[in-house]
Amino acid sequence: MSNIGRKGDAARMRQAVQGPVRVERAPGALGGETAAWLGERVSDQRPGMRSFRCDFEIDTRTGTDRALHASALVTLGQVTASDTGWTVVVEWRPGDATARLPVFTGQLSVGPGRLELVGYYTPPGGHRRTSDVAPLDTATEAAGRWFLRRVAAVL
């Protein structure tokens, strides 16, 4: 399930997946100093934030198109308890100047049987043109699906 709304150059994204989620694993999997499931740890000077270099698979295939890979830096904040499980701040941005990956800032919620990613994204370069909307929405949804699949695999 996904939902994308717009406000200026940023657009809101909400995606969720349902299925077996071992909620009790969230603090260790999402809050540890390392996250081999995500990638190599890189320096982040912000307190409580941990950044990882990874390779997003942007699968927007229709027909014979191939999935695209985009270098990314993914940052996870501190895991905090919520009424139904856990939440963590999530950010991603292109890992190099050639990556065509939208910048995303939001929150991941982990609850019984459900993972939900909610936040805002901006296109590469920070400005959205009318011609960017459909491909960008598709790429952003694909990036969100990739991230949620990775999280689901470790929970």
C-alpha cells in the first residue's frame, strides 16, 4: 500500500507492508551500531544518528526494462518505543553525484504484523518539474518497497 501527496517541491510518501513481523527484534536490528543487512557504516556527526552506505535497487520494471541500482547513504535514528511497537527516524539520499535517487526523510513504524514508512521526499537536485512527477513517484515507491523489504527480512 502506498500513498503519495504533494506540497511544493517535497512530496509525502506513505507505504506499508503487512505480514509476520517480530516486533521484539526491532531495537537490535534497527538500533545497533552496525547493520550488515543495510550496508557499511560511515561517519555521521549527528548525535543518535547512524549512517550506512548501500546500494538501492530501484525496480520500476515494466516489460523488458531492468532494475536500476543507486548508491545511497541511509541514516537511522534512535529506536523509540511506541504504543504498538517501535519507531525510528529514517533518511536516505544519493550516495554519489550520479545517483538518481530522491532524498527521503521520514519515520519507520514497526508494529505487530505491519511495517509503515511515512515521510517526505524531494527529487534529485531538489526541484520537481512536471515531467519528473510520474517517473519520480515510481522510483520513490520502488525505493520505499526496497527499504521495507530489507527491514522485513531482518525482523
